[in-house]
Amino acid sequence: MIDWDLATEAAKVAAARLHRIHRAYTEPDDIEQEILLRLASEKPDLTNYGRSGLINIFIRMGNRYCKAERRRYAYHAAEFLYSTDDVRKILTHAYYTEQARNAMPAREDAHHDDIDNKSIAVAIWDIDEAMGSLSDGQRSVIEKTYLLGHDLTSAERVKLSRAVQALADTLNKANITGAAKVEVVA
């Protein structure tokens, strides 16, 4: 038996969290609806889970939907969009690494789970260009974390989260290496 009130609340929270990561190509209402549709069709036994357990399960369910939406968007729009997870992976594994910076474009590499570009080098070039749009404080907290590996205060973690989101938004708005954005006029 599914407690639909609890499930609906947990799906709304999960969808909001996923939307913060995948906001360039999803809407929270769509994510929530997809989670609830899967729940209704699969009818898993969730009686032993509380609110936080349901949220974690729903995040996994919704994440599959978000990744599928991203692939659909990239295929139909012929452009790549970065999630905040992509930006964090690139900053963590490649951006400040000399070996990754020397990678030849158009070669596959081990740093791409979800990144559709041909090479991590292209993503690094995108971030190089987008970094210029960030404030000095945002660049500073990114460097403190990903270049220097220092621990952050609670306030700095919030600032880092906002800086990474701003970087992803800039990358997606500018669509630096992707095809030109086309506006549809109705």
C-alpha cells in the first residue's frame, strides 16, 4: 500500500533537488510527474521507508528521467548542455590538471560519464571562457576548493554552490562550443 500523500511530498522534494542540477533541460513539475507515474506503474513496496528514504529512492528514479531528457535535448537541439554535476566533475578531475589540459580534442577519455563532448579538452576550453563571467569571489572559492583542495566554511560551501551554478548557467546560456541557439517565434 502506498501512502500517496507522503509519496507526493517526497516526489516534490526530490524533483526540486534534481531540478537544481538539471535545470537547463527539465522542469520540477515534469520530474515530479515522472516519479509519480513510475511509482504508480511499478508499485514497489515502500512501506518500510520514511520521508528521507523515499526522497533518496525518488531522486534515483528522477535522475534516470533527467538524464534521458538531457540526451533527448542534445539530440534534437544539436547542442550540449552542462549540468552542475558535469561542471563539478570537470573541475575535480580535469580543469586544474595539466595532463587533462594537454589532451587532444576529439579523443575519448575516462573523465566523461555523461559529458557528450568528444573530449574533456573541449569542456575545459568552455570553462576557460566562462570563468571570465564569474566574479573574483566566485573564481576564488572555486580555486580554493578544486585547485588548492582547502576545506570550506559553511558560508563558503554556499558560495561555491552558487558559483558552480553560475558557471553552468553561463556555459549553457552562451552555448560556447555547441550549435547556435535558435529562437522560435510563434
